[in-house]
Amino acid sequence: MEEFYRAVAGEAWVDRGYVPEDAHRMLQEEASVRAASLDQIRSMLTFCLRGERFSDGHWAEMIEEGHIRRLLERLAELRAGGAAGTTGPGR
């Protein structure tokens, strides 16, 4: 788990301008995750990463509730589909 979050903390994945409330709302709506752009995924991953600062156990909760899995599945879809017009890790 720590290795995953260290990778997410890398410059390519962190959204420095994310709005926590917006990222949390998107994360809670499965349809939003299924349609998320790469930039939106970055925002949601940033929320998942930074939440541990304010709430012990946040990282585990994000995994246990399936949020990380859904984000990774969406990333796989974007990659498989070519994700036209996106930039970032693996692109």
C-alpha cells in the first residue's frame, strides 16, 4: 500500500490545484469515475493520497471501499483506448 501511494505522490500524478470537495464527490459517484478524464483521475488520486494527512486510515479506506480499484480500471480503459489528447505517465 505504501509503495502504491509513494508512486501516486510522484510529480506526474499529483494535481496541485485539485479541489478536495470536488475530487471526493467524483470519487463517490461511480459514473463519474467510469467517465473520468486523466486530469480528473489525477485529482481523485490526489484526494486519496492527501487524505491520510487528516485522517489516519484514509489510504486503507480508499482501497477497501474500491475507489483505488475503480480508478485503476479507468486508467486501464484510457490506456487501452489510446486516451487521445491526454498526457501523463505511460503516455
